[in-house]
Amino acid sequence: MNLRFPLTAKILLWFFLNLTLLAVGVYVFFHTQIRLGLNSLMMGRAGDRIQAVSEIITTELNNASGRSSWDDILKRFSNSYRVRFYLFHQDGHQLAGEPVELPRKVANVVAERRPPRGEERYPKFMERMSNPVRYWVGVRVPVLDGSKTRTLPVTLLAVSDSISGSGLFLDFRPWIMVALGALVFSVLFWLPLVRGITRSVAQMTNATEQVAEGHFHVRVNETRRDELGRLGAAINRMSGRLAGFVTGQKRFLGDVAHELCSPIARIQVALGILEQRADVEDIREEIQQMSQLVNELLSFSKAGLREKEIVLQPVRLADLVRSVVAREGSERVRLEIAEDLTAAAEPGLLSRALANLVRNALRYGGESPIVIRAEPQNGHIILTVADSGPGVPEENLQQIFDPFFRVETSRSRETGGVGLGLAIVKTCVEACQGTVTARNCQPTGLQVEIRLSEHI
């Protein structure tokens, strides 16, 4: 089975794929920049945060009573910022913090005797170590010696297992907020365009489906000034012309049938007079067959032309079906319909449709009983007429409601009609805003289902 993929889903998928590719591009660029130089992160807001924290720590270290309390100060700040702080002398000797082995690359930076060329002071630095992965951030701080008279050449180090450093090195929240803002803005920016396109396409799809079902009065919005507007105008012109063609065809059939009725009636009267003088039985049978054809043509054309004039009303199905069965004069029909079951329909058209179905079932359904059943279902009334005859070949089930279609093309007047009975059923039911379908029963038989709106 071919799965349908809505246009809205395709556009949204393409949109999010676009955002994903942009995010991957930003990530690759960011990752490349970091690999080229982590120190660049220290030039922005991350460097300002590190500088501010280092100044606070330096102030507490200088105000402490002695070096014995430096470990406690660094431990307290380590717990607060969820990174590990260490204090190292320029010669590589650790002054405070939990004992740690200084990586060679970090030790070389700490041991630098003078600022880099062109710099007035030592810049902040960031290094990445592997096995295990750790990020080391260092700041040269002015810590006083024990006599409080001179500044020691020391570096404050902050170490984290992640590049974010719990938000101290790199705060991802602004990035996330910017990404979410861009996503929301993009959705709001794209939504009117996508919604306008999909609404027009859905309207045109619904219109063409209705045209395919024979409802040519449908119209779509053609005010758009783009290709969809031109398509809508073309659909409106097409449905209008099809409506004219079909209405003209049915009117022509009706006019022909009406014009044939009068001469046929006169011929029948004349034959009645001649019957006393000659044997005209064969001619009478031919004229009766012609009269039956004309009457069916007239019924078919009238049912199609009256669709816009029909006003639906509540119809008690049990009473209507009983009257139809009584007219057909058969005791083989069994009813299974609740007395209070009511459907919205036009009584004359529904009666004509049921009469044709009962007549077909009596003719082709064998000698078994014919069951007419009705039951409510999700706001609709399902009315079925089932027989136990041979049924219809599966390949012909979709065609039996077409005008002039006969399962047996070689039928004579004794074995079948002209193929308008079920076409009249379909036209009458659709005029009542319902649908009709047929399916074969198991092991044998044919069931025709009429779906009507339930009258509330």
C-alpha cells in the first residue's frame, strides 16, 4: 500500500532539515574554532566571568590570616562553582588546593617569566588535556606573600571535565535561547506561507474529489495571484463546463423520454382497437418494452435534475420500506428495522431507490428470503438489502451503478432490463445526500448498502 505524505509534513520536514543543517554547520564551525584556539573563548563573556571570580578569590586569599586557610578558600569556591581551583607558583610548586599533577603543557604556560610580546600583562589561557579529558583555565593573580609586602608570581587554575565548566567557562544557555528564538521566529515567519499553500491545495483536492463523484456545483477560491489561483480558476471552469454537459445530457434524455411517451401511448390505444381485428401481441410486447425503457430514462433524468431542488425531511424507514414491499407484492422480503428509526431523505426518491433494489433482488436473488435491515451507526443510518443469489463478479462491483451497464451483456427482455435500475438507485440516493455501495455476501448473495444521515 502506498502511504500518502501530506504536503504540510513535507514542508515542515524540509524546514527542520534546513535548521538541522544550519545547526550542524554552526557546530562544525564552533568545534573547528575551538580546536584552532581555545584561548579565543577567554576574550568574551567567559573571560569576564573568569576574571571576576579570580578577583574575588584573590581578595579572600590576600585577606586570609595565613596560607593554612588557602585550601579551605579554594575548596569553598570549588563547591560553589562546581569546578576545581588550584594555586600554583611560577616554578611549578603547588601553593593551595587538593594535590594534583600539573600537565606539562599547562606547566609551561604557568612557568612563563614575562607576558607575550605585545602584551602588557599575562593573558588568561585555556588548554584541553586528554586521557582523561579536562579543560584547564589559568589566570595570573596578584597574591601577596606572608609578609604582605610583595606579590608572588602565581597562577589560579580552574579545572573542569567539560568545556562549559558548569557555566563558568562557557554558558550554553544564551546559545540555546538564541536557537529557540530563531526556531520560533522561523516557524511564525513560514507558517502563513505554508498554511496558505496547504489550505488552497486541500480545498482543491476536496473540490476535485467532489467533481469525480458527480457534484459539479463545487467551487474553490481563485483570488490568489499565483499558480494556485490559476489552478483554482481552471478547476472552477472545468466543474462549470462539466455541470453544463451533464445537465444538458440528462435534460436531453428527459426531453426524449417525454416526447416518446405520447406517441407510444397513442400506439397502445390504437393497438387496443386493432387487437379485436388482428393478432398484434408481438407488437404490443415490443411497445411495452419500449415504454419500460422510456419510463426508466425519464426516471433517471428526473432524479439527476432535481438534486438542487430537494429538501430532506425525516422519514420513518419501517413505514416506507413496508409500503415499497407491499407495492412489489412479494412475501419473500423480511424486514429487520426498528419502528422508531428515522433518516433524513426525500421520501419519493428513497422509495424509488428501494423499489428498484427489491425488484432486482426478487429477479436475481433466487428463491431465498430477501432481508432488508437498517441500523444507526455514528450519526448515519445504514440501510441494506441482501439476497442469496449468485452475486456479481468482483471486477464488476464498481460498475453496476453505471447507466446501461449489465453484468450479462446478452440479456434479453426475459432475463434482464436495460441497465438503468441501479443507476437510478445511485442517483436517487445521492440526491438524498447519501451513498450507495455493493458487496458480495458469503457464501453467496449480493448486499447493497445505502448510507443516509440520521435525523435527530
